[in-house]
Amino acid sequence: MHWTTHIVSGAAAGYLIGRPVPAALAGFASHLVLDAVPHHDPDSEIGYVIDSLAGLAALVVVARWRRIRRVDPARAALFGACGSALPDVELLVKLAKDIEKEQYLFPAHDGTIEHGETHPAASTAIQLALIGIMLSLALRKMRRAHLKRASEAGESAGSP
Ligand SMILES: [Zn+2]
């Protein structure tokens, strides 16, 4: 699965979980599941570079965007994003040396768990749907928390 998809869905899942350590662990475990979902990895080096930059940008947004920090003071979204991003860091080794698939450590990379494969268009649709579902669940939680805060502020403003 694309690194960006891991990071965005991991951040959303982390926010939904709400606690940093469980969010990081769930993010890490979700990497296994998402790599097994049928997808198509980039064919070219440039595809990997674009995905890496987009993933990095998503991580920076989750880490730095004030609105996210305000609604998620425990930083569970950031922990979820980092947990789900982490396994793919081992893939960077191939930039420095030739490596056989079996030499990777993560079960979804060394072939222990089969990597799901599908047509590029289907892969894009699957990944966009996954991101859409995860972000809409996170936005729903955000909206509910906002409404709760607003009603609590209204109650305290109305009391003598
Ligand atoms: Zn992976």
C-alpha cells in the first residue's frame, strides 16, 4: 500500500482511538492489514519519490497543524501516523544496496504475509475509498467533540 495511505489512515485511526500508545500499536498493526489489501505499488522510482514526499507532507500536517493539535492534545493522531509509517522505513535500505525480499523484517514485506495485488486503477479507487472512510470517521468525531464543547460553553455561560 502507498506510504501516504498508511500515514493518513493511521493518523485518522489514532485520532479515533484517542490514546498515543494504543494508537501507535494499532497503526503498526494496520500496516500489516493494509499491505494485504489488494493494491498496486508504484512502478517507477519517481512514483516512490512522489509517494514519499506526499507521505512526509501528511506527517508534517498531522504534527504541525494547530487545528489537529487543538482537537487532539494527546497527539494520538501523530502516534497513529508514525506507527503506521514505521514499517516502510526498512524499504529505504534498497536505495543503498541490493536486497532480497526475504531479507526484510516486516512480515508483509518479506513474503510471510502475501502482498495483495490489483490493477493500478482499482488500487487508486481502493486507497481513495479507504482514506475517505477513515477521514470521514475522524471528521465525525471532531464535529461531535466541537458540538459538545459548544454546548458546555453555552451551559456555563447561561449559569449564574
Ligand atoms: Zn509496507
